[in-house]
Amino acid sequence: MLRLSILICVYNVEKDLFIQCLDSIYSSTLKDYEVIVVDDGSGVNYLDLVDKYKFDYVKLENNTGTLHARSVAIMRAKAPLVCFVDADDIVSFDYLEALMQRQEETDADIVLNDWAFFTKNVKYYCEKDSTINSNLDLHHDEILWKYFSQRGLEHSYYVLWNKVYKMDLLKSVINEINKLDVNEKIIYAEDVLINYFAFKFASRLANVHLGYYFYRVHYSQQSNVQDDTKLSMQIKNVAKVFLYIEKDLKKSNLYDTHKDDFISWITFVYSSQCSIAEKRKNIDLINLIKASYPVERLSYTRKINSPIYNKHVLLPNNLNEIDKILNKIYYSNNQVVVYCKKTGYAYKQLCGMIDILKKHNIILTHNKRTKAEFVMPKEKIKLVHKIIHNYFIYRLGVKLFPKGSKIRQRLKSKF
């Protein structure tokens, strides 16, 4: 029985990155799924890559924007549950199975899993992110309250890629978005709009902590707005999405309930964009920002750094080596003994796997006997990364090299 539809929208993503994405899904412990790839008018032909895995491939004639591409993917999906994976990201082998099991346990409309940043040199998660450091089980009005109460500071609530959704919920969302009569091409912040309606209609939201969605940070990604043209499009799209949300809030008589949080969120985004435009000394961008937002209601502040992302916890450089052993344990047919130090990534994954493996009649134990069937390798983290991601050094770097500065971008590309 088909349990999950995995939706991937791709637009001019490097083939090597896309192959890594598809490989990570194909290597997943979850097997009863379909993958639907919607190519939003790329200048690259991905059909040969997708055919290798026998995934469904849809090529749109023109570049219609991410919102439309996601709508096409949703309406094509056949499974009762849906998740999104960006074409340049990867998932750990146990990520999808954990999402599915948690959804089956709770019958939640939305389930979130843990995620981490994935750069050229290092992987790390943000310890203060509440979707990672707390257990969520929200119902009805609590869900939309959580969406607005974050005020834009935790993007893990607004993105599509760290969640699984009920298909019926997403189809209701698409119907509501169609009523908005969106005429412009929405490339940025479409996930904010989709999640607004999803959180509004959902009856229950839960989360799980097993496996990671690895969000890749690289220069050519669509959300990277170092280019002024991209930033200009982002400003227009984000402002328009806020306008759509505000319109629906007022129509639903929910505006007064969420007004303060909503205005704070818009102010945060407005201030972030103004700060970047000022650093670039681009008067046209500054004027565009002021014209796009209701500035009479907003108070510009330069204190725009979210504390959520200040504390980084590094994942081991030899993560793939550890995951290969964890994968072998997952597919073991008999009781296994694992030697694992009681700290760090491997221990966390094993503790989570104990519950998932019950349905396979596998009992996991871990002790210090050297005759263990599986000995987990020592986690390796380079000293330079430990220094760079140290909390105090990071905070000093934010002060010395503010967001949007050219030297900050050079340092990030180097390290």
C-alpha cells in the first residue's frame, strides 16, 4: 500500500546536488512511497536522473514559480500523506520512517522532524530551535497561535521541508490559495503561505526527534539573495504573501487575535531587508521595501538577529560512516549488541531507533563490551569548525561582520 508521496520541485539545480537528494531518498528505510518530481521549466533536463529511480517526472513548459509547481505536485500525489524535499537537500536514512511512525501514532495532520544546516564543510543544528529541543503536541487554535507567536524567528515553522502532512489537509490548502486569485509568479515565501492555511485548518500538530532533514546552504540556492535582482523579487513576493495572509485573517475574523504577533513578524522581515539594502547602499531597493510594506505601521529596528540561530551544535564530520552502521543495525534480523559512547549523535539516533525497531522484533542494547556486534566509530569534528561555531566567537563575528556585509559572505564561503 502506498503510504507517502514525496514531492520535489526543481528549477536549475546542479545535477550533482540533485543526485545526492534522490540517492538519500532511495536509501531510506521507508519503501512504500512514491516520488513526484516537478521541473518548473528548468534549462536542464533531469529526466535521465529521475528515470534511474523510476520516479514520476513532470516537466512544466515555462517557469511558473514555486507556488504553482508545488500545487501541481500536490494535486498529482496519490498517497494519504505528503512530504516535501528540496532538490538540493538530503535526508538521513531514518528521517522519513520516523515521520510516518509518529503520524500513525498520533493521527496528526502535521508532524515535524529534526533538521540541520548542511554547508560545504560542516553539518550543524540550532540547539535553541523549539522544534528540536521540545516535544510538540498542539490542538486546534493552539496550532495557528504557534505559527504566529514565533514572529518569524524560527523558520522551521514556516518551511515545508521538515514536515509530513495529511493529503486532505493540503488539498484544502490549495483550494483556499486558488480562491486568492494569485496572478504574480511566487518564487519566495510560498511555503509561508501554504503553512499559514495548513496550520489554520489542522486539528493536531506533533513532532518527533529521529533522523535529520539536511538543509543545504550554498551560493546558487534559490533562497540566497546576494544578487540584487533576487532580493528585489524576494521583497515583492514576501510582502505580497503577508498581504494575502492579512486579507484571509480579516475575512476569518482572526486578525485581532494574531495582530500583535503578525505585525512583529512583518517588522522583523522589513527590518532585515532594510538592513541588507543599507549595507549594499542600494537606494532603489530601500525605496522598493518602503513601497512594498505598510511602513506607517512598522518601526524599523537594527536589532534583527534571531537568538534561535546563535547556538550551533556540530554534527560529526564522519556522519555518513556512522549512519552506514546505524543502517546495518536497522536491517538486522536478530538481537544486536552495540558499543556506543553515551553522548553525541550516534547515541541519540540509537535511543530513537529502539522504538521504531520494535515492529521488526529487534531489541537494541548498548554496553561497553568490546565484543559488540556493532562498534560505533568515534565522532570526528575538526578543530577549526569547533572554533568557528563556538558561541562566543560566533556572537563576536556577528558584531564585527554584520548580516549583508561583503566580508561576511567571503568568510562564510571560505569556512
